[in-house]
Amino acid sequence: MVSKLLRRQIERVVRPVQASPLRKNRMREELLAHLTRLYEEEGDRCSGDRDMALAAAVARFGEPAVLRRELQGTVPVWERISWRPLPGFPRVERQPGETITGLLARGARWVLALSAMTWLSVFVVVLLFDRPGGHTISLLNLSIAALAGTAAMLAGILGHPLVCEAIRQEWVALPARGSPNRVIALVRLLACTIVAVALMAGLIPAFLALINVVAGFPIFTGRLLWGLSLATAAISLPLTAVQVRGLQQFEDWGSLEIDGEMVS
Amino acid sequence: MRAIEGDRLRGHLEGLILAALEGGAGHGWEIWSRLEESAAGLLRLKEGSLYPALYRLERERLIVGRWESDASGRRGPRRRVYRLTPKGRRQLVAARGEWRQFVNVIGGLLGAT
């Protein structure tokens, strides 16, 4: 509970800063370490009165608005511009209080819209350049590819974060060494990781296989598709780790409500 | 003796941090403690302002920071330990020279030297 109060104070300072997530997470961690120490020191002085200690620690630490300006001044201009939200565009990042499924439901609309635009464009091109008597791309094959491609994209792009969330929860709840349930928990963790890696690793080869379907003959050989799967699997493991870490960062920081809210 | 308040102090904070690190590497809390001890409690600056100064110094490569290793056995958020770079040491020497000149000139005008 105290940790959450301290994090909320830090988040008031750091969240509005326009900077890369990496820089902001570093600020959060360092500032939290200092504020925690301040709180402990003030706790000793205030004979354990939590509210007084927190107020005293925050007073010593500084006004959020002032600190925020000072921190913003340390961010290079190019980084500030790169991470500034685009006006008129909806915020894509997860909002405080939003579940992972809520975020994915928002994302699904964009994925479907993008997929529909892409495949419609392909259809139009095929129809425009289809010549009687020449080699044509089967519209049936194209339709199958469009549906299968959209399904694959949804499974990969949206399914992966869901599995990463499962990995995060398993990791957080992992029993201590020596616990009888640890082995089962590790097996579950490994299974989730394999599923996550497979989802990402299968995306590119799946699309290439669909191109084979559309073309009506194997442009990309089976050996190439397998090779790509293995290569993508190698990349998707660290990417999965990054996504899991990002989800945990949200649990630690991003889920905190900071606007106009009483600290409780 | 009157305490030295935020605005008068802020322009010199980076030099003070370099001086605090001259004795050895330290994280933010340690740096602040060294400053407080040296100033006998007469510094009145919000402690959070230390970190923007540290980031500016790191950007200018006058100090370099790395995360404390987990082997320290401490619980809680990680701390970043900073140390002076050779460029930082040269800057500290230059800053001392400038300060002595400042004190001599202004002190002479005020009749305080």
C-alpha cells in the first residue's frame, strides 16, 4: 500500500514527461528509490505516522510540476518530438484501469480495418490488371488468402499480448525455490512461452504460405518457410520478454490513476 | 548563518555534484547526504532536483552511471551509481578556478575579501 502511494507520487512527476519509455522507466526507478528512502527517514522522525511521513517526504522531494519541468529539460529535443502524442490521433497505449482484453478489443478494430484496406487494394489491383487469356490470379484463392491472412494477423498480433499477460501472471505468482508447486508452475510458464514464441514465429511464414496460395503455385519453398520460422522464433523470444516486461511496467506504474485523485 | 535557498543554489548544483563525486562513486541518496554533510544542513533545495542535474551531467559525459548490482542484497527499487569521468574531473578543476575568480572579484567589490 505504501509502495503504491510512493509510486503514485513519482508517476505524477514522470508520466506527463515527453520522453522514451526507457528513459521514463529509469526516472521512475531512481526517483522511487530516493523517495522511498526519504519516506523511511521521515517515518522514523514521525514515530511511524504514515500520513505525516508521506507528506514530509513529498515536501522534501519537491513539487511534481517543478520536477516535471526540470526532468523535461533533460530530454533531448529529438526524443521529445518523437514521443509527443500526435494531435487528433487516438491514444494507442493502455489506459489506467483498462484490462488487456479491453486494449486488444480496441486494437482489433485497427487490425481489421488495416487488413480490410490491404486486401481490398490487392483485389482492386488484380481486377484492374486481369486479362482474358492471360495468367490470372484466382479470385477464390485471393479470398481464401484474405480471410486466412486476417485471421493469422489477429491471432499473432492480438493473441501474443494475451499469452504474454499469462506469462507475466505466472512469473509473478511463481512459488519460491523448494516449494512443491514450483515445478508445475515452471512447466506452465514454459508452455506459455512456447505458445507466445510460436504465435510470433508463425506469422511471417504464414503470410508467405498465403502468397503461395494466391499465386496458385509455390513461390516460397517449404525449406524456406521452415528456415524463416526458426529465424523468427529466435527473434520472438527476446521480443516476448520485452512485451512481458512492458506488461509488468504497466502493472507497476501505468495502472495508477493520477489525475485529480485523492491519495488513499 | 542563513540557509542557501533553491534559486541561488540551482546554478551551482552541477559543480557541487561533481565535487561530491570526487571522493568516490555514489547513488543519488549518497550524493545528497555528502552535500548536506559538507554544507552543515544549510542547503535548501528540493531533493528531487538532484536527478535532473545528474541527468544533465551524464548527457555531457561529465559523470557516468550504472545500475547497482543485485548482489548487494538490498530490497526495493534499484539505485543508479554515478562516478566522475576524466572529463568530469577536468570540469571540476575548471569550475573551482572559475569560482575562486568569482569570489575574488565579487568579494573585492563587496569588500568581503
